[in-house]
Amino acid sequence: MKEWVCSRERTLGAVLLVLGVLVWLGLIVGTFGVMLIVLLFGFVAYVFAQSALVAHVRGNGVQLGAEQFPDLHGQFVSCCEKLGLDKQPEAYVLQGGGMLNAFAAQFLGHRFVVLLSGVVDAMQAHPDGVRFYVGHELGHLRRGHAVGGLLRMPVLWLPLIGGAYARAKETSCDLHGLACSSSGESAARALAALASGPQRWQQMDMKVFARQSRHGAGFWMSFHELASGYPWLTKRVARVMGANRLPGRNPLAYVLAAFVPYAGRLGGGFGLLLMVYLIGVLAAVAIPQYQAYTIKAKLVQAVQASNGAREALAQQYLQSGQIPESLAAAGLPEMAADGSRLSLDAEGMVLTVQTPRGALVFTPHRDEKGGLGWECAGRTPLTAQQLPAGCMVAEGTGKF
């Protein structure tokens, strides 16, 4: 049964599982249990959403059985046996408004396969095609895709690897569908309805359609596939028809896709918008922080450069008991080593250090031992985040 699983799904799934668990642990430990509360609310939301889906299917769909659509039920049972599923999921046909689709769901241990009526009607002339869709959805259940995303969730957005894992899952499920089909041609014709609609697919030349996969080697097609959770339909058809080698992708597309978060079915365009949004948010946070850091670093230099002047002023006052009339009278320069300008208010011996970023004001005060200490305050427009340790935002000067 290993041949029904894309090898990349196992590898990528394992990598994302390890990364996801590490991120969950980091969030839980780093937020001291806040993420546990988030997970609890997430589980409650999941229960309500899944229960609503299951209730809708059971209340409005037609359950397949020996007495209800026995032809479809027989195909479903045969496919379950082929894939080795001992416990068969519940199977339903549901009105889909013409949509060609099918899906699998799992809720509190119950598993479901739902075929939308558009798929069933489209395959009226190709009964074996239903088996492909059934096998594809059973593949999702068999591989645990319906419930296996929680641990990987924090890292599924990662560029390249998130989309690659999603595409690998779809490839695995196509292989399950192929296993339930009578031939690769039969499986390809089931997929053809997704390309040309519920009627025209019957007139398609599948080999010609599979050859269209060569277009996937172009830059933009390569990029949008790398950002998508689904392989191009032409590639899916070529694969189930037994193509030995599919066209490669443009290497430059990997460079661009590496910067675009995986956005699921919303595609690369939304992923690009998401990236721009994330960059904007990070910039809005990081730029002010960086600016505050650079200003703070300059102010720290100003504090250190003016330290000698404060020590000299304190020493002269303690020796003479009088405040120097000016910096010149104290024998001190009016410019510090870092280029800051110094000025002295003789009334309170308040030293102002004027920097290009703003002014720092040092006010002397008596300490417990009778010596002099200095209180540091930053005048507007300096903010608390920009000031060195021990300084606070204040205006005006004080006396001692």
C-alpha cells in the first residue's frame, strides 16, 4: 500500500510535524499557558463548525446503502475493500448546486465521504469515474488529513514547504483514487470533468490534455503552482496516466515563491498580499523600535561623555560650598567628547547636555552620605523608550 502515498508527503509531513510541535511548545511555554486557552477556544470552535457540517450532511444528504443508490454504494464498498478499510465511513450524496467536488470529514471518531451531486451527474456516462472520487476522499481519511493538521498548523504558512506538503497530500489521494479505478485512463477521465465541465469531458483527448503539462515549466505557472495547494490539473492527469517524468519548474520561480507565505486555496496573489501585510506590521513595530534603539545608543554616549563634567562640578561644590558661575569658571569645556554641547545653570548647578536627538538635564541632589548625586531627565521630544537607564522624561530644571 506504500505505492499509494506520495513519497514527498511522508518527508514534508514529518518536517512540518516536528516544526509545528516545536512552535506549539514555544508558544505554550513562552506565553505561560495563554496558548492553552487559545487551543481550548479553538477546539470549541472546531466542534461547533464540524458538528454543523455533519448535521447538514446527515440532515440534507442521501446516505448510500444497499437500498439507497445501490450502484454508488457498491462502488463505494468495492473501493473501501481495495484500500483495506475494515471500517467503512458513512457515504452521502449531497446537492452541490452544480459544483464538481467531493470532500471527506471526520468528527469525534466518525468519518464521512460526501459526493456532491454535480460529480455524480457528470460521471453518469462513466460510472468508474465515481470510484476515483471516492478513492481520493478515502485517501484523505486513510492518511489522516482530516484531523492531522492541528500540530502542523503553526508552520503550514511557510513558503515552499507548506504548499509542497499540500500538493503531496493531493497526489497521494489521486493515487488512492487511481487504485480504485479500473485504469489510468479511467482515472484521468474522472479528473477531466474538473477541466471542461460535466459534459464536454467526454470529448476530450486525454493524452493531448496531459501534454499540456509542459506549460507548467514557465516562470509564472511554476510560481503559482509553488504557491498553491494543488498541482496543475494537467499534471494530475499526466501522473495518473502513468507519465514517467513530469516537466520541471522554472528555477527562478522558487526564488520568488520563497518569499510568499502559503495561503492555501487563496493562491499566490493573496500570499503576496499577506507577505506585504506582514512586512508592514513588522516594519510598523520594528522601525520605531530601531529608531528608539539608535537614539538611546547616542544618548548613552552623551551621558558617558559628560560624566567627567558632572564629577568636576560636584567636587568643586563639595570643596568650596559654592556653585561655579559657569563652565569656564569651573575650567570645563562647553563641548563633550561626543560632540554634545554642555551648559550650566548656576542657580541650581543644573547641567544640560544638548545632543542632536534632544536634551538631557542633570540635576544634583544630596545623597545619604553627604555627597552629590545626579538625577537624569530627558526633555521632549525624547520618550521613555529612547532614554538611557536611570533617566526619565521631565521638563524644566530643579534645585538642590
